[in-house]
Amino acid sequence: MSAEAMHATLLAGAEKCGVTLNQDQQQKLLAYLELLSKWNRTYNLTAIRDPEQMMTHHLLDSLAVIPAFRDAKNVLDVGAGGGLPGMILAIWALSAQPEMRVSMVDTVHKKTAFLTQVKAELMLTNVSVHTARVEQLQVKQKFDVITSRAFAELADFINWSAHLLADDGQFIALKGVRPEAEISNLPAGWVVTEIRPIVVPGLDAERHLIFIQREVSGK
């Protein structure tokens, strides 16, 4: 696929996701995709090799969740890998929601090295990258949203990262098919507040966002 066709696919896909992209956001997203494809040849950041597939399975898949983060101010992406959805969120937020900060944590150094390189090359001043196990991560300011994409079962995701969530914060987990067994196995004190189906342009697969918050005592 030519650069022009990739650009057109990005614009059309973003529009279907309900996300308007300005010129800078478009350029940065395409530059990110190019960096991901380049680094992937050496560092195996993702099993998907074809840039056209990366556009659908990674970039548009992450753009489709952006409406769920419109009110977020301080976001943590756990098991960030190649930066999905964290890096896509940060690129969008830089001009669309400048007060938003996006942190990404992963245990694999080659992945955080890639994220650090993307941050530098695309001048993403709203990004922080941590190489650590999330259960050992300590931060000065807790997060109002903690997210993950294909990271772990919901119970593990919550148990490992709950210490980083603000009291009134929420988890937003990106999942494929509706994970009924995982939902029924949530740790005590946590409740699913919404299950939102997501349609990814060009992707014939189920996608769901699972919103989880602390249970309000007395209910």
C-alpha cells in the first residue's frame, strides 16, 4: 500500500471511530507506524509484520477506543508493548487534550527502548516510559485511568496495578470477545460499570472495553 493510500485509510478509519485528526496528529501517527514497522524487523515488537495490517489491527484498533478517554487526565498503559493504545492516545492528546499525561510501563527493555525513541522522535512531551513490573511501580501522582490491551486476565490486571489507581479512578481494559469468565472472577471490592462494544474499521473481530471501578461501600 502506498503512503497516500495509508494516509487515506487512516483518515477514513479515524472518522468512522469518531475521531477527528489534524495535520500534526496524522503525520505523527503515520510516523509512529513507520517506526513500529522498522523496529519490528529487529526487535519483534509485534507478530504482525505487514504495515497495512498494522494500520488496522494496531493503529485503528487503538484509535477506536479514544472516545472512552476524553475525560482522562493521567493515564497509565500497563504492559504497553509497542505503545498500544498508550502511544496512540498520547499522539492524539498532545493537541486534542493537552492537559492529558500518558505513562507506559513494560518489563521488556527493548519495548521501552522503542517507546522512549518514539517519544523523542515525535516530541511527545506528554509521555513517560517506565521499565518495571507494574506491581513494583511507584509514582507520585496516582492515575485516574489505568488501561491495558491484551495484557492479562482482569483479576491479575486489577491485583497488580490497583495501588496505582486514584480512589475515584477506573480501569479500562481492551478485550476481544466479551470476557464473561474473567468478569465473574473479579477481585472482591471491584465492579464492572460498563461493557462497551467497539467497532474497528476494517477489522472483522469482536472488541469490547471493560470499565471497572471500586465498589462503593453501602451498596
